[in-house]
Amino acid sequence: MSKNTIPLRDELLQLAAQTEDDQRLAGACLVLRGEADTIIWADETEQLLRRPNAPA
């Protein structure tokens, strides 16, 4: 490996690590969004179940 390719290699390795971290972060965000959707759905369901029945 020449002196010119070492900085390029290091930069590419750093970019690869950052991309991997970004992908993990994106995956974690998807999980959190799913959890938030579940909580919202459960809250809406609970509110529907607590409504008094309309008179017949």
C-alpha cells in the first residue's frame, strides 16, 4: 500500500463505520416508531372501550 492510498483507505473505513452506525440508528428509529404506533393504537382502543354505551 502506498503512502497515497493509506489516507484514502482510512477515510473509506471511517465512512463505512459511519454508514453502519447510521443504519443501526435508522433501524432503532423504525423500532421506536413501531412502539409509538402501538402505544397510540392501544390508547385509542382504550378510549373507545371506555365510552358509555349509547341509549337504545
